[in-house]
Amino acid sequence: MHSEWQPATHPPPLTPDAVHVWRIALEVSDSLLPRLRGILAEDERRRAERFYFENDRRHFVVARAAMRILLAGYLARHPEEVRFAYGNYGKPRLAEENNANDLRFNLSHSHGLALLAISRGREIGVDVERLRDMEQDGEPLAERFFSPREAAVLRSLPPQLRREAFFHCWTRKEAYIKAQGKGLSLPLDQFDVSLHPDEPAVLLATPHDPQEAQRWSLRGLSPGRGYVGALAVEGHSWWLWCGEWSMEGHGRTSLD
């Protein structure tokens, strides 16, 4: 799994055979937050206000502002000029007038940390989750949402490996679902991914379309201590660059 995060103050060149993933710390100072909120479009500000908890509102604002800033760097535009369209299941994409370079992107955030994945001409999905205690809920959730094969593998593991394996499975499945852009119209239990902590991330089987598994690459990510991440990318023969973006001066965070 990839764990080398390079601090960067602007996006490097993105070639068609590259995938960039940015790690973004979502905790910012109170003085910075109004400036970030001002970058957002009106519909994004309305979405932020729907969150019940203030911390969730703040994290949404910071994640969306960072996404705009970074995409604007790739597009050579101002962040406020970045415009989005949405698929039938809600996956955002760049509006056509913004997207001469065929950029694709996906954002995920969990408990103060976000990952933003960006590619050119390849569908892409990313997911991040904070590791947490699943002693009571892990097996019932696996039986409900994982494929029979995945649930069986999870049950076979020693207890000390099950929590990490659960979140490897969950993030890999979510990344693939998000890359597809079809939401839960593709049920989580209808395809298989690897989940053993010592095994690489692989899309093992897609019974709904046996050829589908060959079209996608999965990659495990190590976003920081206490987190698990995964990346799904259309096609093969690509290389990964991981950058770190801090809204407070673009410096290295203390997540490692």
C-alpha cells in the first residue's frame, strides 16, 4: 500500500498514465473558514448547512474548498470558476466548459481527513475510513453488505486481523462503486474484492459482468495512522503520485 505523501503547494503535471491522490487535513483555524466558504457555490453552501453537527459542516466546507482549489490548479482557473455537473446517481464531474483535459476526480472524507483522486480520461473512485471498533457490528455488517466469499474470508481470520480486514474490504468496495458512478444500483454484495491485510487490493470477481473485473485496478492507500484508504482506477498501466495539501500554509500535517 502506498504511504509516501509529498507536501506540495500546487499540482504537478498530470499525464494520461498518471493518477494523483491528495491527502487533505480538514481541521482549519476559525479565521480561515469564512474565506473557504466564500469559494463555494451557493448549492454547496446550502448542502453544508444541512449537516446537523457544526464539525461536519466545517469538514464539508474545507473538503469542497480544497477540491475546488486543487482542481483549479490543474485547470489554470480560479477556484470560484470551477463548475460541476452531476450524474444520475449524484457523482460530480467537471462541467464540459471546464474540462478540455478530460479530468476525472473523486473525493472522500472521514473524521478530519479527506482524499481527492484525480486522473485524465480514466474513471476513478477513492474512499477513506477511520479505523474504529467493530467488535459488535463487524460481522452483522459483513453478512449484510459483503459478498458470501468476503464474509467467509473475514470469519476465517484471527480476531486481531478482522477489524483491519473489514475496513480494507469496505473501502475497496466503496472505491469501486464510486468509480462506477452508479451508486447502490450496483449492490455491494454483487462483486468480490480482496481483504486480507497481507494481500494486495484486487477486484476479484464481478458476476454481473465477468469481464468487468479485468477493466479495473484497485490500490490500497495508507492515508495516516488510524485510517484505511482505497483507490479504484479504470484500466491498467498507470502510476500513482500522492501529495499532501494543507489549507494552513500547505505544510506537512501530523497525520503520520
